[in-house]
Amino acid sequence: MTPLRGEVWLWDLGMAEKVRPALVVSAVFGDRDRALITVVPHTTSLRGSEFEIAIPVAFLKPGAFLVQNVATYPAVRAIRKLGVLRKEQFDPVGEGLLRWLGY
């Protein structure tokens, strides 16, 4: 099962970052594309930054999506699906990501 945009998955972010929930923000890749997925990790260690986008959902502990830490990983790093954000929940994360990138 390939993670899709708007889904929150438990993700292996590597040794320093550990395993944590992450929101898929990239588009679906095709057969000729690399099997890469861009995610925004969820954190419970908040600092009050404008780049911490708090979206309360039942399947996550209180915290926020950290758009400063957007990263791209191979699809095989996805462990299991935790849930899906509705459009009105996903859009503030996308807007925060665009602010972080200067758009």
C-alpha cells in the first residue's frame, strides 16, 4: 500500500529522528518516477513556532506538524497508516509549508 497525500503514517525517519507520525504532502508518483514520498513529521515537543501547525485529531497525541522539518524518503520507510486528514485539516499544513518555503 503506497501512502497518499493527506494520510498520516508511522514513518521511519532515520536514526536521529526515530519513528514518528508524519503527514504525506507529496503527489502520487508514477511507474517511471522514483518511489519517493515527501512528509511533514508530527511532534509533541512544541516551541511555539509559527511553523508548528497544530491539527487536533483523535489518532495523534496533542502536538503539531513541523513544516520546518519537511523531508523526502523512500516509500519503503512507511510503516503503517494511522489516519487521514480532511481537506480543512490538511490545508493549514500546506499553507504553513508554503510560508516556510517562502511562497
